[in-house]
Amino acid sequence: MDKEKKWTQLWLTYSPRQDMGNGELVKYVSFSGFDRKHPIIENAWAELVKGVEGMLGITPDIYEELSSDDIISSEGGTQLCGGLKVLRQAQGIKPEGYRLTEKDGILTLNAADEKGLLYGFFHILRQIALEKTLRNTDILCEPDNPLRMMNHWDNMDGSIERGYSGNSFFFDKGEVLVDERTRDYARLAASVGINGAVLNNVNVKDQATWLITERYFDKVAEIARIFEGYGIKLFLSLNYAAPLELGGPDSADPLNEDVISWWKDKFSEVFAKIPNLGGFLVKADSEGRPGPFTYGRTQADGANMLADLVKPYGGIIIWRCFVYNCTQDWRDTKTDRARAGYDNFIEMDGDYHDNVILQIKNGPMDFQIREAVSPLLGGLTRTNQMLEVQVAQEYTGQQIDLCYLIPLFKEVLDFRTYCSPDTDTVADVVSGRTFGNKLCGMAAVSNTGNDANWTGNDLAAANFYGFGRLAYATSLSSEEIAQEWVGMTYSNDREVKETVVRLLMGSRNTYEKYTSPLGIGWMVTPNTHYGPSVDGYEYSRWGTYHRADHMGLGVDRTDSGTGYVRQYHEPNASRYNSVEECPEELLLFFHHLPYTHMLKSGKTLIQHIYDSHFEGVEEVEEMIRLWDGLRGCIPEDSYQLVRERFERQLYNAKEWRDQVNSYFYRKSGIVDEKNRAIF
């Protein structure tokens, strides 16, 4: 990005808003029980002042405590002058939580700790931005997930793996960047409750391996200090083979004493230079990355060795479960990549030490628009685990096509695993409610970059915002989150809010309609993963097949197929095993079916494919019409940028429609009942 061009502040723009009686409640602020010089408190106060000045034109004053001097006389007697009273409440509120109440003109914020105060201030600013009165407020907010993290796939050369919003604002040409944008990123993340961030790509290579050396300690430590001032713990992705690449032993065997000694010395050095580092994220034994399997060891051996060495410093090891054989033979119909995560980790359940977290993708494949929930979530019962989702739109439109992902995340969180009689949803599991885990939560692959608007498409910022809000409060609905984001980002005008929320809420289903049907997934252009290539991966080593022939399509994962269905608890296993009971949106994920198979809608499978792809294009055309109706109601630069993205989305949707429909027409020889143009 041109350094002279300033980036936007997204939902923290703080443009003027109607007062709604809130000005009286925030013009005076008193603190009790908090050190005003604490970095988080200083940043929270600065944010409150900035927001209130921008939205209400008021500069809050600080009082040490509201007293009799703050009582003013009126003809009806005496009353307290309005103000915000901030108190530390050590008991009755969970860590990072807060309670906000208003009575007799006094708005009281009780916070469990500094992070709770910060989130409470952002709650106040959010209500002001949404033009909602704080009068008669009485709300308790506590985080549902202990860890709420962003994973950045940023590389040291400035590129971002699966990045669609420009280059990195953390790295450039082998250097670590620290500037005002670093602080603005921390503000944005903290405003939605993010409390952890992994700085660099999980595929650690070249100069990124050296982030744990003297070459980069000063700059990384500076970022860690900035993040800590906003309640965010900094993590680094770790190269498991670092000993071999940084002059250590000629091995990375986790049971080798020389390797253990090397890591012990290295972590002593790292935590001395970056004392507030949260720990490390590790990707091993996947896509050609070395790991414990290289030395005949288990994943637990590798994770535990590192975890034991960082534990004295309060560090944790987050170990990704993205481990599978990427040399699969397409002729082999029994080997199933979807099985790999469960097969590789379930037998080690309970073997991991207490400061290890297994980070599990929402599905068993790779962030598809529709796939089954990973059976590891709820399958593991004695291991710390957290859910990983992808806010970056790798397979879902790459921030060109609109695809609001919060409904997808909600479906995953609400999924019943049947791992316990009561608290058995994925949300229960990753929050710690099911098994009592204290190290757990949610992580997302970030969609940010150094584009002026941070996320490439202005509307894609709703996914960053939404993930943070959902990770903090999983009970929020997708629509509530969308309404918040629109009101804070654009305006609270009824037409604007209704239209943009409608666009967001329908976008995931629209994208699914014109891409891959009924859970089959993939069919994307290899490597770039944007646009259609129906057979692009069909004969590859990656195990991402649709198995289409002249009779039908789908992957048989039933008892008579790969047996993947048996990785689920009952009744899910039997439900997925049955064609009649399997949810239709996942039908082809679990079954190979003839084109003439009749769906519940009364349509054949092939007609559903034809119809849904035509409908998807029509819905994109309707999205453009709706967006055009907002011209003049939202900033022109935002209107034009999103409008241009919609044009590209329409082209993409038509390509998907025509290529997919033509492919299956040529495979099946069955004509479209409506005689539309299929080539």
C-alpha cells in the first residue's frame, strides 16, 4: 500500500451519531480499583475519549470518585449528575467479563479485570454507534471462550498465503514492521474481543524460522507490548525443523536429548527477550512439513516436548490437527483424506500435556463452503481443543465474491456431537463447558492485509468483526452481528441496514448455489482456488475427489465405502450412513448417488444441480440491484469498490453455472427440464 494513503478505521470510524441520552452518562468518568497507568487502562480511556468525541462531540472528564460535589440542585430536589462509574469487581464476574448497569443517571461498569474494562468501554461505544440508549441498561457479559485468536498467514517477504487484501502489514522484505497500523489492528481486534494473535504463517520457512532469534527479537517484542496494551497475547508460528535450520542438531526428533537441550536453550532466550509471549502454533507432518512422524514418533511426543519446555514461562503449544497423507492415489476409493485427522489423533486422546491445545479445523477437509463438522470435535474427550475456522475466503470467493461466513460458523458451533448427555454442541466442547478444559476456544485464519480498507472488499470486514463477536458471545445470532456491523460501519438508516443485512445473510447460500452442490466441495481451479475447474483435483494426490461418472456422483463415506461415518457418535453415524436420513445439504459428502436420485424437493439430483446454479446467478444479479439502490446512502468510494467486486462476482457465478452444468449434462446425458442454455 502507498504509505501516503491512510487506511480506514472500519467500524471504529466514530462518525457523528444521535445522542439518545448517552452524552449525560459518559461526560464524567470515575475509576475505582484500577491503576490508571496500566497500559490497557490507558488505551481503554483513550479509546473512550476518541469515540465519545467523534460520535457525540463531548470530551469526557475524569473524576477519581463521584462525591457530594457531583450532586446538583434542581427545583424538584437533588439528583446525581450523570456519569460513568468504573469499578473493579473481583468476585461474581468471570475473567475478561463486565457488567453494565444504569440507575438514576449513573452508568456503572463493573469489570473483573483490565480486559473486562476494555471490553466494557467498547460495549459502551458500540451502543452509542448503534444509536441505542444506555438508559436502564442491565447486562452481564462474560466471554464464552477463553481463547479467541486470529491466525495470520503472513510471510516475511510481505506476501500472505491465501491473502486477498494486499500484502502484510507485519512484514516486508524480510523485516518486521511496527507502526501506527500495528496499533490500529490491535484496536480493531480488541474491539470485538480478540485476545490472541499468531503473527506469521503456519507454513514457517526461510526467514520466518529466524523470528525466534536475535535478528528479530526487538521488533517482535515491540509488537507484543502493543498487543498486550489491548489485551492481546502474541503467538508465533514455529518451524518444527528449526534445530536443523538454525545451526542446532542434525535432527528434530522430539525424544533426542540434543534436540531437547537445543529447544530448552532457545526458549530460555526467546522468553527472556519477549517475556509476554503467549507461546507457539505448530503445523507438522502436513503438506510436506517435517514433524514427529518423520522420526517414527507420535504427534503427542512432538507437542509434549515443546510444551514441557515452554511451561516454566507460562507458554502454551497450539498443535494443528491438519495432518494427512498428501500422496493419495486417486484410483484408491477406500483411502479417505476426511478420515485423516481423526485417525491420526483419536488414539492419543489423553496423551497430551495440560499446556497443549489441539487446533481442529471446522471440517475434516479444508474450509469448504459446505462440509461435515470434524468428528474430532466431540471425539476427543481428554484433550484440550479449539475450533479453527477460516475468515480469509480461500474457497469462498476470496473477498471478491460476497460470502458472509458467520452463518457457517454458527452451524458448526450449534452442531450436536452427542459426546455427552447435555453439553454436547461444538460450542460447548470448545468453550470448556463439556469436559472442563481451561485451555480451549476459537481461532480464525485472518482476512486482513495492507489494503486501505484492510479486507479487500469492504463487506468482507463483516467476517472479521463477526468472528470476534461470535467467539466472545456464541449466543449472538448471525443477523444480530450483521446488524451491529452495518450500523457501526455505515449508518443506522433503516433502508441501509435492512439492505446490507439482507445481502450479507443470503450471500453464503447464494455462493453455495453457483459453486459446488450438496456438500461435494472442491471443483475449484487448482492452486488459486478461485473459479471453476470441475476435474481440477479429480486425479490429484490431494484426496479431494467428487467421483463423478456417467451414472452419478459423490463420495461414498458410508459403511460400505470409506467408513468415515463411524468416526461420529450415534445417532450422527447412522444418520449420515443412511441416504434417507442424511441431511440433504451434505448428501454428496457422504454418498455416491445416481443423477436420477429424487430429493425431498421432488427434483432429481441432476435437476437440482441445474436449477441451483441458475438460481445462484440470478441471486447475484439481485444483489447488484439491491446494492445499486444504496448509491448516495453510503460513501461513494465504498459503493464503487463493492460495485466493482459484484461485477467480478457475477462473471465468476456465470462461469461456475455454465461449466458445472455443462460438465454434468455431458456426463449424464440428461437434459434440463426447463430447456435453458447448457453447453
